[in-house]
Amino acid sequence: MVTASHLPMDRNGFKMFSRQGKGGLTEAEVSDVVALAAEIFQDQHGAYPNLDIPTTRPHPHWLKAHRFLQDVYGEHLSQLIRNCAAKGRNFEKPLEGMRVVLNPVNGAGGFFVHVLEACGADTRGSFNLAPDGHFPNEPPNPEDPATMRAT
């Protein structure tokens, strides 16, 4: 689960749990997840991502891996929407004719605009889509009155 996009940037990240509900994954289990993701990336792209990530600037392999995972996840979400919303509608574009305005306040949810567009939604007017952990535009809190007014 990707969480905490509404918190300060030093608290953003992933929370990983096992199906057995034993709590968070151990360091060794997280290492296994990272190794598996790198193996999948290598299978898909013929390159092994550099796992020594600089903290000030994303490594090009990680950017490519991020885009790949985002595309795969986005397509999965689009299919879920199609499967649930397409009853009696155009299966490929079940949200056609709907207007959806997103304001993820520079959190992790900005990519979702592409999922909605792929399903036919009109997302004109969406803003603050680019992820930025400094949250330069407004408070990263969807319940903040200023954020609701801006949206």
C-alpha cells in the first residue's frame, strides 16, 4: 500500500504487510520484494535497475521502472473501472460524458487522472497533479477547508 501522501515528505512511502496479517514486513522480506520487482523489471526491459538510489536525484533506471509499474497499475485500475462501470455503457469508455476534477495537492494520486481519462472521463480543470513532497501549492490534506475551496 502506498500511503501518507498527506504527511511531510520524510514520512511518505510504502507500507507492506503479509496476507497472514502479522504486521509489517521484516527487513529481509522487504529486500525480497525489492529483488522480485528488480527481476520483473529486468524481464520486461532487459536491464537490471541500479538499486543504489541517490537521495537527491532519481536514477534513470528507477524512473523507467516507476513508469512501467505506474502503467501496469493504471491499466489494472482502468480494467476494474471498466468491469464495474460498463454495465449498459461503452465498455472501453464507461466514464464518457462524466466530468471529474482532481486535486491531489501534489500527492501520489496525480497519476489517477490518466486512469480516468483512459476510461473516457473529462478531467479538464484538474490541477496540482505533479507529485512534490514539498507540497508547494496548498496543504496536503483533503479535508482542509482551503483545499476543498480550491477544488
